[in-house]
Amino acid sequence: MSNKESTSRTLLVALAVSLVSSVFVAGAAVSLKPLQTQNRLLDKQRSIAAIAGMGGRELPAAQVRELFGETIKARLVNLETGEFADEFDPVTFDPLKAAKDPQLSTVLAAGEDIASIKRRERFTTVYLIEGAQGEIETLILPIRGYGLWSTLHGFMALEGDLNTVVGLGFHEHAETPGLGGEVDNPRWRGQWEGKRLFDEQGEVAVQVVKGGVDPQSAMAAYQVDALAGATLTSNGVNNLLHFWLGEQGFGPFLAKLRSKEA
């Protein structure tokens, strides 16, 4: 056999092996996609439950499914009208994917985009825990915005007064460990419990403040300590909260809920 024939045969064998491997990899990816989607949903639901004070992120899958089947209800919201909507399934609807779709999102002007997200989806999913009479006991809102290195994705849970924080946390980000990454620190997250978001005039008053909260200040009920050594991440949290609680975010929705028009 000539060197030329040997080289050709080697290349053909390598090509065949590559094609067969590609088929197996593609097949595995397709077969595993439903499981991956299911696991992502489960992780998100665990985060929501933890922020709402209904268990930690170690909750068994069966318990999480039961919780979201019986206690925590997903509802779709039209952010433009501030009303509940039914155009999509709230459980499977992906707000982040919608934010990339020109038909399902809005480009934010520079002056509006204080959270630095560029586009805001027209619809999103919120989560409700209701009382025996159908009254809202806890409302969980998705929030996101840019910190220092990354977009922080999280949830904020409110009491039935739609003003007092039950919990706040971020389940996805790439901030600096030990600095901005301290948004994951339970001690920092714990500061949010009981804080108020809106002042008596209905204006967004919550603040992440550098230098520590003065407990004697009249504003202490609205303030949380900034993260030490992480000014830009702290500013990012402050900005994203003001965005999502304002007119471009959940402001109209919260106003209609308060007036029982939603």
C-alpha cells in the first residue's frame, strides 16, 4: 500500500469516527434537553421558595413541585398595562428570551435604563401566595440588572402590603467572590427582611447606602448597608430595584394591585 493510499484511508476513518461521534453527541443533547429544562425550572423554583421564606435551596424536588402546585401560584403580567394576562403559560414563559424578541420587548432609552438591561420584556411571570379569601399574602417579583461584571438575576418577595420586604436574593451572577459576590451572603440578604420600599407619597425610597445604615435616621426603614469594597455592585442593586419598582417595571402593576384593579 502506498503512503498516499494509507493517508487517505486514515483520513476516511477519522472522518467516519467524527461523524459517528457527532451523531451520538447531537442525539444525547436532544434527549437530555427536556431534563435540563426541568432542572433549570426546579432550581429557579427553589430560589423563589427560599426568598419567600418557605424553605432552603436544598428542598427535595417532590416538595418543591408540591409547593408550586398548591401554594405558590405563577401568574403572567403585562408590564405595559400593569394587569394580569393570559397570552402565555406563566410556568414555561421565559422573560429573558422574550426580552430578546422585538415583538415581545421594548428598547429602553438611556435615561430609562438605570438597570442597564437594554431591553425590557412586555410580559413576565410573578408568583403569588394567597390567603383563604384570595388575598395576597406574599408577592414574588423577578428582578435583574447590571452590577460590576455581570447581570444579577434574582427575586424579591413582598408582604401583602406590597411594600414590606420578605426577602431578596440573586440566584445567578458573576460578581467578584468576596466583594460583589457577597450578594449571596446570608447576612447581607438578611438585612432586607422588613425593609420598606415606598415612602408615604408612594415614591420608591429603598436605598443601598455606603457607610452603613444609621438606625436613628428616619430613612433607616428604607435602607440596607452597601457591600464592603463593592461600590459598583451595590449601586447596581440599588439601580435595578429603582428600575423594577418604577414606571418601566412593576410600578403600574403594584399600583393596580393596591387599588384592586389588576
